[in-house]
Amino acid sequence: MTKPKEYQDIDFETRIVGFVCNWDAYSGVEMAGVNRKEYPTNVKLVKVMCLGRLHLGLILKAFELGADGVILLGCPPEDCHYESGTAMAKELFTQTKKVLNLLGIDQNRLALVEVPLGRGDLLAKQVSTFVRRVGRIGSSPLQSSVEAARLA
Amino acid sequence: MPEIGQIIAATRAYSCLDCGKCTVACPISRYDPDYSPRMVVYNATYGHEAELLRNDQLWSCLTCSRCEERCQSGVRYTELIKLLRTEAHGLGETGQCTHGGALQSLMHIMTAAHLNQNRLGWVDKSLKTATEAETLYFVGCQPYFDVLFSDIGVKTLGIARGAVKLLNHLGIVPALLPNERCCGHDLLWAGDTEHFVKLAEHNLKEISSAKAKQVVTTCPECYLTLKVEYPRYFGSLDFEVVHMSQLLAAKVADGELKFRRSAKKVTYHDPCRLGRFSGIYNEPRAIIDAIPGVELVEMPQSRTSALCCGTQAWMNCGTVNKQIQSERLREASATGADVLLTFCPKCQIHFRCAMHDNRLGEELEIEIEDVTSFATKALTG
Ligand code: SF4
Ligand code: SF4
Ligand code: SF4
């Protein structure tokens, strides 16, 4: 695969799942497309109506299936379409980090970031930074078990 | 599918007299008229496989064994359910996971070969523990429960701390496993034997490397799983499995364990795995009785007829389950007890959840505590 120059240092094998809020954050995804702001293709985005709709089970499922990192792309709190969504996402973020820590999975494999309305540039930047960060940590300790299960 | 025939034979389903006592005893049937253990046995004996295996109700049974306790024909109902679920799981069927499947994912993740958990953060300086010892305390998933259920005030690690404190008090320094996995109880009872076996393998390896001869648990599900299910898959164990209630009751009987006064009126909820599955009814009561000043008032449904805490294996939890829990909590309050004692971290979680009901909350409110923590507080010196 040929990579854009600015992403030469990114390991495209890193498996990243991104949960994106339908409102501000997803408008960032669309604007990144419109303005041709490239970001690494190894991020699989899952659109949800609000990050407040996520729960621990969904994030853990991504790790269970072999994700090396999970990024939660939400909105600035004052823009939340459901008032309390971003606060709930923050609580979930804290709770999930505690669970990851208990499991011995590096807490930096999880990130929560705000993407203001229409900021495709920022979205691309945040995502790339996260992919780099996870790439440095390396592949998930669960990966070998996932591979084994797949081959079995 | 020939397996069904074997399952029926193994669980004595053919001996069913169609009397319906099981359905009368069943707490689910009481609130859900469509649910009938008698019909499950009927469908099994008449070979109605589709009705059995492709049926949402298969996953609703609490596996509490109240029906089995009543059945005069010796039909092993809970074993029947477990084996049918294993068959159904093979067909891709499953129950409705509670909590967005978080607990199922946790259990699956714990099957990973290379895990380096940080599960012993609760061990403070006052507790004496070891990496290798004759006696091992099997903590169970309590460190995880306290994070998952912090919103409903679950603090099961108090049980773990209490357990080590009690053991230390008795002159025992227990080994703890830094990489203990879930015992696998809930996967096994959900029919997922594949992941269950992986968890069991990890635990057996860990226990053996800690050189333990005796494994003590505070969770009745861990107790039953290690003691009864592991040998079914791996042959006899080279360690003994003991529930904390047995250990403490023996020490009380020997006069080695004494408590100071505590003027409390309590009632005791028999967990299914401890009571009906293991026949441990007297030991918890002997510990409670050994605390001077404590008055134990029994609920009408106790010992062999104890009502279940209302849910199982993190599946199919809904209004019917909440009704069962409400019934139990009301029954506990009606005894006039200050505290509802139980001997299982999960009973405590499910009851606390029921008390969190917005509408009924206050009506169902009662202090709830594990006998382990209750006894720890009454330790002398
Ligand atoms: S109680 Fe036993 S004999 Fe009676 S219907 Fe139920 S399973 Fe059959
Ligand atoms: S095990 Fe309990 S819930 Fe299941 S059928 Fe029997 S009495 Fe009902
Ligand atoms: S009763 Fe237990 S299984 Fe049911 S929702 Fe509450 S905590 Fe979950």
C-alpha cells in the first residue's frame, strides 16, 4: 500500500476502531472527505447517534475482537444534541480505563477526543495522532488469542 | 441430533410424571405464566427439539434448582437446562446479554493466553498475603464488579479484604493469584463450554504454580465450579476446594474463632449454589449464631425453599426478574431484620440493582451485607 508522505511513520497494520458521534464529530469526518484531509485507513469508524449511547460492552467487544486501540470521537460539551451525552461519555471513558487497567491492557489504547462542528482538519489530526500512539504501544495482548480462535 | 437423547437419559427426564410440581415451585412461572419447567421436560421427552433449542425461554431459567428440590422423580432439571443450552449454543443460539455484553466480553478476554492483570490493587498493607502457600484465596471477579457496578454502590472488594483479614486472624497467610481468571461459571451455564475450558485451564495452571493444597472461595459460584465442574473436565484435582462458610464454621466449632458483641437483628438469604447445589445451610447460620447479640430471623422461604436472587449468568434480566427480587427484598424486610445477610457477591449485586428502582427503591431498601464482611467486623482484637 502506498501511504501519503505525512503518514510514512504510521503502521497501517494497527487495528483501530473509532466510535463517532453523528453530530459534530461526524461532520468532521464528512469535512475531512470534502477537503481531502487524509487520515490513516486502518481506522474503522462506527457512527453512533451520541457517544452517550455507547457502553462498556461495545468498547470491550472491540478489544475482544482484536482491536489495538479504540478512539471515541465526540462533540464539545456545549454542542451536545442531548445535553448530557458528553458527560456520560466522560464517565464511560473513566470506567473503561479502569477496566482496561485491571485487565493489564494499556490505558493509552483508549482515547476520547472532541471534534468541533465541521473541523475535518482536526479530526484527521486527532485520528492520526492516536494511530501513531497505539502503533508505538504495539499490537494488543489479546491479538494472538484472537488469531488462534480465527484459525481454529 | 442424537445428543438430545443422551441428555434426556443423563438427566432422568424420562422419569417425569407430568405432575407439575416444578412449575408450582418455579419463581419465574409465578410471574410469567408462559414459562413452565414441566413443559420443557415434556418437550424434551417427546423429542420436540425445535421448541427446546430455538426458544428464548431456554435462557430465562434461573437454574436455581427449586423445581429440582421438589421433583419426586429425580429429574435433574438444572443439568438438563445446562446441557440443552450447550446444544443450543452450538447452533448459534444465545440468551439476551445484560449490561451490553460487557461481562461476556470480560470473560472472553480473560481466556487470552497472555494477560498481565492488575487485579490485586485492593490488597492493602494491613493484609498478609503470599504468592505461594498451602491455602489460596480465590478472589473471583470482585475487582471487576466494583468498577462495573459502582453506580449502584457495589463494593464487593470488602468481602475480599474481609476474607484475607479473617484468614490472617486464624494464622493463615493465603496465596493470591495475580492472574486469576473468571472461574467460568457463567459461560458454562450459558452453554459456552469452549471458553469455559480455557478459563479453567488457566486457573488450574495458576493454582498449581502457587502450590496450593486448599482453595478457599467466598463466591459460591466459584466454589461449585472449581469443586464440581473442573473435575468433570479435567479429572480429580490435587487441591481441596472450600467455601469460606465451611472454613469459618469449622473454626467456630473448634473454639478457634470468637466474635465480639454486635446487637443486630439479621436475616439470611441462602444463595442457590451454596444451599440447594452444595447443601451448605447450617454453616452460615452457625457463624451468625456465634456472634453474641446477633438475632437471626428466618424468612418463610429459606434453606431448601429459598427464593433465588432473581437472575443468572448475566442473561435475560427483565421485569420478571425484578418482581422476584422485589418479592425477596420485601420478604427480608418483613422479618424486621436490620440487615439482609447473604454469602455471595452476585446475590448482593442483583439485590442492590433491584433496590435502585426509581419507583420502588425506598420500599425495597434494606441494608445488605455478606457474612464474610459481617463476621470480619465482629472480630475480636
Ligand atoms: S416435578 Fe418432576 S415429575 Fe413433576 S412435572 Fe416436574 S419434572 Fe416432571
Ligand atoms: S431452576 Fe429455578 S427458574 Fe429454572 S425452572 Fe427450576 S425453579 Fe424455575
Ligand atoms: S439484577 Fe443483576 S443481571 Fe439484572 S440488571 Fe441488575 S445487575 Fe444486571
